[in-house]
Amino acid sequence: MQKTTDFSTLNKIKSPHFLIRTVWPKLKNIAGGKYLFSCIFRSIEPSFHSICPTIEKIEEGHARVSIKDGSGIGTKSNLLHHNALANLGEFSARIALASMLDAKGQSTLSKIEAEYVQMAFNYVYADSVCHTFDHSNQETDICIRTDIKNSKSELVCVVYTTWKIRA
């Protein structure tokens, strides 16, 4: 008798909702857990490999993600590239939004804007807050503001992302 493979578990693991609800609580407080979770999450969101973000915090509707230079995202003077900052803002907003969606909810980025306040060197972190929204609508747009700050907590960049949400 031939054994069949059940791919439903694999599809769950590829879901941001599953990772945030099931894997994050188990890894967030152990040594190296945030780094491991970040690697797993980046494997399902490959467009963020270039900035090597580390997920620091996930709460309902809130995410904090950091990057530090050393992975080729900066210049010779340790200045972080503006595209890396916009990418970080999008990644953080995506996680904050995913923490609010139910298992069937889908989101698609439809617009991104970035306002650069000052130059960023070496280390920055992004804080995204997603406010509650009506899950009963079939389709809705939601805008998330992400503040990117340096190691002194000074504002470096503000990224606005607009998402199409489908229930």
C-alpha cells in the first residue's frame, strides 16, 4: 500500500497567521528564538531576505522589527540605504497586519510611501501599529503608519503602507 502525503500541515506552516499565533509564542522567550523565528518568517516572505530583519516583538496589531548594517544594506560610511528603510517599514507593517487577520484573511500591498527625516546609521528599528478594522467586509483598504527610529530613538523615516484586505 502506497503512503500518501498530507500537505495541509505544510500549507499551515507557510501561513503568517499560523506562525504568529503558534510558533512565535513558543520561540520569543528562548535564547536565539527571535532570530530563528525571523529566519522562518523570511522563508515564507523571500522578498525581505536582502535586509535580514529581526522580529523583536509581535502583539495584537503591533510589530517591532530591527535591522543593522553588516549585511550589505548600507554604504561604506555605514549609512543605511533608503530602500532598505522602506523595505523594513513594509515588513513590519505586514507582520502587524498579519497579527490582526484571521486564518482566512488575505492582504495585498497596494501602495507604499516613505518620508525620510534624517540619515540612518548602523541600527534602526521599525514600529508598526495596525488599528482594528471591520473583518466582516468582503474587501477593505487599511493604511498602516510605521515609524523607523535609530538607536537613540530619534525618528529616521516614516513609512505609510496601504493594504487591500479580503475576508
